[in-house]
Amino acid sequence: MSRQGQGLAVLIVSTLAFTVCFMVWMMFGVIGIPIKTTLGLNATEFGLLTATPVLTGSLIRVPLGMWTDKYGGRIVLFVLMMLCVVPIFLISYATEYWHFLVLGLFVGMAGGSFSVGTPYVARWFSKERQGFAMGVYGAGNSGAAVNKFVAPALIVAFGWTAVPQVYSGAMLATALIFWLFSHSDPTHLVDSKITWRQQLVALKDPKVWKLCQYYSIVFGGYVAMSLWMVQYYVGEFGLTITNAALLAACFSLPGGVLRAVGGWLADRFGAHAVTWWVLWLSWICLFLLSYPQTDFTIMTVNGPRSFHIGLNVYLFTALVFLLGIAWAFGKASVFKYISDEYPANIGVISGVVGLAGGLGGFVLPIMFGAIMDLTGIRSSAFMLMYGVVWVSLIWMYYTEVRGTHLLGADSRRAS
């Protein structure tokens, strides 16, 4: 097989592997609903349950990236997937809350697959095509949407315990397919020069903190809301878990598959311009999503009149669909920032920013649950995200926007 054919095979099976890994990583967003009912969990405990795998998947990113450089992406990704098979299967036998938390930590390793596959795939393509290759691989985020199609169907047909059993089989089969059809190239192996010390030193640069803030929204928010959305539909609109998951996929699916389009837009208009408009669209959508269902009465000349303000399920779904598209573009534009501003230090900075995004996906679901328990308002999750986006917009305005144009050559220079 030619090198071009090998690169294409690597891209296809790696994207398949990442999609399955992301599907498993998001598993508790669906099966957590019947588990919550069985164990009598409150919203905070549910948030912790869904977020636990995200913690491991975030923390393991940097060492996995270093091992990929040293040993090669093929062996690292294969071993990573095989290590997840047994913990996934054991979830079906868990009975206590702490059982799910401990197993969730091990299952969360699947989320680290992004930092393995990205450099592994990129090295099979020329520099001119690496952005496209990484964009296609990154579309494996759509595993969050696949989870919302598959898991509810299994729950309805066989009960929630069938989901981890089927997912463990899918992980095993995918790992074997990946090993059979992927390839290795010894010239790709390098001694990783990225250390934890370098990661920490990078945090001295205020620009890195800003990029971490952006990515904690577009990726961390995407992960958090993918985990939170199904139970939100069930609680807010009274839908069945199957219908809720189907509508929740309207957020997860574009948020995953359109990442490559975001990369093209960032190349065309600049990372700064794309990120700026992503944040504004997010701000508008989250403002509308934040408004709780409200009934009020006013006195008119003809007597009291009652009114209701609130989103119905159709308007809500349309808004989260737009939000998913915006965050897909934003995920790509933030990494364009990194390649533009840190061309000689991409590995270190992307490791820090990726870690921040993953930790955002861990912290936010817990905060969603805590705020909901405190206020009793379901839309408080969107209120929190609205505030985070507002901070980012102000930060971006004072550090980048003043004195620049947002389209054309000036925006490309600003990025």
C-alpha cells in the first residue's frame, strides 16, 4: 500500500476509534438518568457522576501525548482502548454510588484519545493537509451524538445495564479493527520534549490563560452540555428519554462534525474574527436559553391579565442547535490561535489549553447541579454559561478588539 493509502486508512480507522471513545466518554449523560432515579441522587450528585470520566480524560491528555511521540500513536491508542474494555463492562454490575464514580475514573481514560490521535493522524499528511486531517479526526466529537442515538434505544429495549455491556463490546471490536487497518512509521517517533514543568511555565503567559478561557467554553461547555442536555429535556419538557436524547443530538451532532468547517473559516478570516463572532452568537443564544419559564400578572385598565414567557421545546432546540454550530467553529478557531501565535511551541500550549477545556467539562456539570439544587431553576445552567461567555467577551474586547477590524486582512493579522 502506498504511503498516501496508508495515511487515508489511518485517518479513517483513527476517526472511528475516536468516535467510539467519545461515545463511551459521554455514556453517563444518558445512563445516568435511570441511575439517578435508582440511587435517589440530587442534581449535584448527578453532575459529579456525569463529570467523573471527564476528569480522567483531561488529566491523562499530556502524558498520552508524550507517549505518542515516544512510542507511536498506533500502539498507544490500541492499548488505551483495550484498557477501557473491562471497566466499561463492570459498570453494568455496579450497585453503589461510589462504584460508579470509581469505574467512571477508569472509563474516562477513553477521553484522552484526542491527544493520541491528533499527532498520530497529522504526521501521515503533508503540512498543507494537516489541518484538514486533524479537522476530520476532531469530528469524532460526534460520538456524543451517537451515544444519544444508541444508548436510549438500548435502555428502552433491555434496561440501562445493557449499555455498558454493548459499549464494552464495541470498544473491543473497534480496537481490533484499528489495529488491523492502521499503520506505523518509525520516522514519526521522537523523544518527547514536553514536560510538566514546561506546561506550568506556559501559564506565565497571560495569552495562554485567555485561550484556556475560550476553550473552556467551546470545548468544556460542549462536553458539559452534552452530558446535561438529556436530563434537561426530560425534566423541563417532560419528554421520554428516547425523544430527549434525539433532540439533544441536535446540539451534540453539529458541535462535533462541523469542527473541520470551523478550521476552514479560521484559515480564511483569522482565528480572532471567528472566535469573536462565536462568542457573540453564544452570548445571544445563552441569554435566551437562560430565561426560566415565567408566569406573571399585570393590572390593566380592563382588570388583571396573566402572561407566560418561556421557550417551548422547538425554540429551545433551535437555539441549542445554533450554539452547537458556534462551538464547533470555536473549537477549531482556538487551535488556529495556538498555531498562529505559538508556532514553535504548539505541543506545550495545546496541551495546556486542551487540559483547561477538559477540566471545564469536568467542573461545569457539577456546578450546573449545585446551582440547580440551590435555586431550583433548571435554566440556571445556561445562566452560568452566559456569565462565563460575558467575561470572555469583555476580556477579548480589551485585549484584542479595540483598534482592529474584524474582517479581511486586518483580522488575519490580529489573529
